Amino acid sequence: MSDKFRNKYRSDSFRLQTWNYGWDAAYFITICTKGKEFYFGNVVDGVMGLSPAGVIANNLWYEIKNHAKNVELGEFVVMPNHIHGIIILDGNDRWNTGGTVNIAAGVGTRHALSLRWDPDADQSPDDKSPEKTIGQLRFQNPGKNTISSIIGSYKSAVTKHCNRLNLDFTWQSRFHDHIIRNPKSFERISEYIRNNPANWKGDRFHG
């Protein structure tokens, strides 16, 4: 693993409420097809054979770097009914400090800003309305260059290209993400992705 990613890990979050998915980190992404149908091909003797839809899903993943800022791509694999990949956001937390990343300062500042009273708003600091969590704010405005926006664009592009070719294909509406906590987890997850075709018969999505 490159040294440039060694400081891109964060501890697990209560992800729906206290995490901003635009923060610098390494994210393990899983996206399934609707009904876990084998739209992307099949595994034969431990080797994944891609269908036309699988080729599209594979090629467009590597296009993510051309359409999103501050993104690095880790291991990636297309399986019969899902994809696994690692996305590293590297640069969203940059401050005017000579181009370095100060993750701790980034978290603290964002929390402070989210709770600060806006004198131009109707609500006064004495109002008893509960503060909105990061998750609630994210739901109202997913923002640009976040994991949600990146994955949404990727899924949309795959669907669009499949439709153009009249390929039978539909994504599951949601996707799963996991914030990678440390270099050991990064290596373990990377190995899992690399070995997914060889271990397909025992995979939880196989059945």
C-alpha cells in the first residue's frame, strides 16, 4: 500500500448521523444488482467472465477519476451480481497549509461550523429547536465530490450505457459503504476483493 494513503483512515462512525462522506478517507464500496441477478457474467474455475453489462460496469469504474476530484481508486472487481471497490478521497480536507492534509483539524472545524449560529438566519441561538446532525444535513444536500455523489454518477452512467445497448440490467437502489479504519483493514479488504472470484462459491452473494 502506498504511503500516501497511510493517513487517510478514520475510526468507524455512526454513519447515518455523524459522518460527512466528503471527508478524506478510504471507503470500501459494494453495489449489488437488483434482486442479485447475474447481469455481469459468471465465474468459471475461479475466473470472472464478464458479460457486456459487466464490461461496462468494469470500464466505467476506472472513469471515476476523470469525473471526480481528489479521488484515488484501490482494488476493484466485478462479480456476477455485484461490484466491490475501494475509493480513496484524498484532498477534500486540504487547508491553506502548504498543501498538507490535517484530518483532525478538518473534523473539528466541520463540527464547529455545523453548530454555529447564523446571524442572517431567522432562528436565534436561543431557539429550542434541536441541532441538525451531519446525517440530516447530508440527506438534505448530499454535496459534490462525496461518496454518495460519486457512486450515484457511476451507477447512472452504467445504467445509461446498458440502456443504450438494450442490455437487461438494473441496479439495487442502495449501496453499502464501509469506512476503512487502518492499514491492516485496508490490506485485508484489498485481499478480499482480489480473491473474490477464486472464493466465489463461498461468497455470501453466491446463493
